[in-house]
Amino acid sequence: QVQLVESGGGLVQAGGSLRLSCAASGRTFRTSTMGWFRQAPGKEREFVARITWDGGSTYYANSVKGRFTISRDNTKNMVYLQMNNLKPDDTAVYYCAAAPFGKTEYAFWGQGTQVTVSS
């Protein structure tokens, strides 16, 4: 079981930066693949980025590649999403999720944090 709480969202102008944080608790966090997803109004939830349990591998959606960076600190049970050069199309609710070791499905989700990028 993993409990997740996101923070760091807010309102920013286009071209600006934000760093989202995801605080995790539970025994399986340190062996879980962690992901960030987002959902814009009227759209389906979409994948943004993921990082393996040891931080050794990351993967990004094409739409954010080169602008966003996912990282984790297993000593603090934290996952981060650094977002630079934000665009209005990045406006969405951002969710942190955990896929337990050996599983491909994200079984645990946070409540989300709103990111709004103004033009």
C-alpha cells in the first residue's frame, strides 16, 4: 500500500517554471515505479513521465521531453517533477502514481494538484 500527496501546483505565466512534489508513505514506495500523469478539462488523463524504483531510468511523453524532469529521493520518500518553459497546453491537474515492483499497472494515486499556465 502506498499513500501519495501532491503539492507545488499553482498559476504561472508561459515560459515559467514549477516544481511538483509527491510525498509518499507506505512500505512499497521504495520499490515502486513512480509516474506523473495529467488531466486537462474535457480531456482524458495522459502520461507525463515515469521513473524506476532506483531512479536509474526515466521516460517522458514527447510533449514534455526536454522541458520536464522527473526525479526521486528514496531517503525522503519523495518524487518530483521539475517543469520548465511551461506552456498554456500544460494546464491540467497533475497526479502522482505508483506501480508496485513487478507490476505495470499504477495501483496507487494521489489526489492531484492544479497547474495553470497563462499566456
